[in-house]
Amino acid sequence: MARLHTQPTNSFYGALTGARKATYQLLAAFDANVLKQKNPIVIFSYHSIAKDDWRFSVNPLDLKKQILHLQKHYDIITLKTVDEYLAGKITITKPSAVLTFDDGYKDILIMKDFFKKHNITPVLFVLTNTKRPNLKELGTKRPFLTKRDMQSLIKAGWEIGCHSATHANLATLSDKELKEEIVTSKKSLENDLGITIKYFAYPRGKYNATVARMVQRAKYTMALTMDDGFINTQSNRFTLPRVGVDRTHTFAEFAATFSPSVVRLRKLIKMSPVGRYL
């Protein structure tokens, strides 16, 4: 039997995003005014910074507005700080956030001065085989950062992590292929940049127990998913949740996205047929 509605129509997609917007704002208002819940530690995931129509691009002006708003409510910390927190070396008592950018697109450079001005050090998860990336999984052909670009970001204080070699769907690969994507890519990145690579982000958040074990054996100290959730002292270092932000989120939605009830809702419906739109 043929599968129906493999791609949503514009009207269906519009209805979903409209419902998402209303739901996010209602839940955020409920958290703030009724439950009075404080926002805990959250990791945000971005991709491209551009004025185009790719879903995973965010307009630079929109991103700046989001970050300035975030700074009013959160301490923007580094992933190293989260690492130390999970190791019990430090405590975090204030609502805190980490900014991560996946894939390593060259357009991120337009934000370099802005982040420096606001004393923010994001985490950049890059691919190591940018000559033969998995374009089907990426969904775009935009240019990647060069080695020199990455070195300039490191000099500016950015943290660099590995996002695999080609952006393959790791959950479908053999052990040999996983080694290339997880272990060999780590060594390659360390050799190219002259730094120790401690963090890994699963491409598109796809992983399973075998993949997570391979990441742990490769001597990464933490690995990030796209599972939606908050960080606490009991979080699994190799399945840390993140909250994704893309160009479909209005500013009002973004402001509600890190509300505890919204994050819980996203987590609950992540595996549903419409979950990727909410």
C-alpha cells in the first residue's frame, strides 16, 4: 500500500506551526505566572546563520535579538562549564544556557564579532570530511568553514566539537563505518587543529546504544542529542538533550521555547509523525 501524505501540504504545515505558536506561548505563561518555575540549564542547537529560506537557517538579526533576550534571563555558559558541573567540580545555581552550532557552515563567521562583544563563547560541532559530506542527511550544499576559519574561532575562545565525518545517519552504520565517523574523525580533527576534541554531537540527533558506546570508547567526555530536555546532575553524559531553534520559530516562540513545560511537551511528541514541526 502506498504511503499517503509523506510531505505535508502548505496548509497542513501552516496549521501545525500556528498551533505550535499558540501552545508554546500558553505553556510559557502558565509556567511563569502559575507554576512560577525557574528555567534550568538548557543547551540550544542552531545550524546556519543566513537570510535564505532553508529551514535550519536563522536570520542574523533574528539571532541577535534572541541572544540579547536570552542574556536577560540566563547566564550563557560554555560546554566546558557543563562538563565540570556534571563531574561535580562546580555547582550551577542560576538558569544557564549553552549555544551550539552544528555542521560548521561558513556563514557563522558573520556572528563572530557579535559574540565577542557580548562575551559569549559558543560551541561549534564540525564535520571532518567536508569534501564528501552526506548531502541527503544535511539537506543543503552551503559552504563549510575552512581550517583557517576554525582556528580563528578557537583563537576567539570558541569551543570545537566533532559532528562525525560526513553527517551520516549513525544509527544505520556498521561498526567499521561508525569507527570512521566517530573515532577516526576525532583524531583527524585533533591533528588538524592541534587541540583535544572532547565533545560530540550526533548528526540530526540520531543515535542508539551501539553508537553511544562507540562515542564513549572514543574518549569523548560528553555527547549531545536533539532529544529536548534540561541538564541536571543526573544527566547521562552521552545523551545530553538540546533544544533546536530554526527559522520557523517566531521571536515569541523562541522566548517560550526554553520554558520547562514547552520543553517537556517537545520531548513527549518528538517521535510523533508531526513532532519535527513542533
